[in-house]
Amino acid sequence: MNKNQQPEWLEWAKELQFIAQAGLTYSKDAFDIERFERIREISAEIVSRQTGLPLEKVKDLFCNEEGFQTPKLDTRAAIFKANRILLVKEKNGTWSLPGGWVDVNQTIKSNTIKEVKEEAGLDVEATRIIAVQDRNLHNLPPYAYNVCKVFVLCEAKGGDFQPNIETIESGYFSLDEIPPLAEEKNNKEQIEMCFAAYRDKDWEVQFD
């Protein structure tokens, strides 16, 4: 299986979860609600069995939303200095572009700016969208829910890195000296894409 393919069991589990959540959102009949709750539980059992994660943890990650199910949003900032890209080091020793989940009270732009300040200590201006990607088509391991990743080109305006609860170091790297990456968040191909967008003033936004 290549990284652009999800295992069939995950596709089945995600579809069952989607059907169940939609049913729980719109159904009024008590018997239907009970059936949809069982479908949702089956989807969690599939993921738990295939991944080895405890069932309760899977339910917390996979079955904790209400309303019509939509992808989660994740923003990643690409910041350059002297043809080098900024990465932040996480506590497990891997590196990533500053970013994270979009909060309910944030926009793509404001969330990108906020995450850079929190993780890298920098004040930035978000200038261009590089790409909008379906995470499960690009990153491993596959998640049991869909994530829409938005890569944003930013310009640093000031600030300094300070160790925080999420990151312990930051640095600028050329393309041939990229450190070990947090592959579930960003991979070498995505870093290369950011370099290409930075160098191309006529860059066209890529999207899945």
C-alpha cells in the first residue's frame, strides 16, 4: 500500500462512523438512535482491533463529535530566511513546521499567526496559501478521521523563540539538511513543496 492509499478497514470504519454520526444528528426515533450508536461502536471496535489502541481511547478520538461530520482543519506555516525554512523541535525529538488545529474562534490566517507565536515565538504576516491537502493522501500513519491541512507562506516580522509546552527548540534549515521530521504532521515532500512555493512568485495553490 502506498501512502496515497488507505487500508480498506479504515475506509470502512470511517464510513460507518460518518453514517452513525449523521444518523445520531438527524434521527428522532429512539430505536434508530440505539442502532446508530451501535454502528458507531462497531466502527471504533474495527479501529481498535486493527491498531491495537484501547477501545476507550479510540472512542475518545474517533467518536467524540456531534453534528454533521466534517474534516478537521490543521494549519502549517512556512517561514523562510536566507533560503532556509523554519522548523520547531518537539519534545520527542522530531521537527515540524509551526502549526496545529484551527480553533473554533480562529480563521486560517489568524490560526496560522497564533500557532507560530505559540510554537516559534515569532510575529508573522501570513501572505499566501501554498496548498490545501487531504492529510490521509500525504501523511502516515493514516488517521481514522479526515484532516484538511493548509500550508501558509508567512513573513517573520519580529520576535524570538522561547521554550514552551509544545516545542523545545527552533532553527532554519536548507533543503539538504532537514532534520528528522514529525512525519504525521509534515514530510520531506511537503517541505520541498514549501520551498518551491517560496521560490516561485507565480505559484499556483495546490489542492486535493
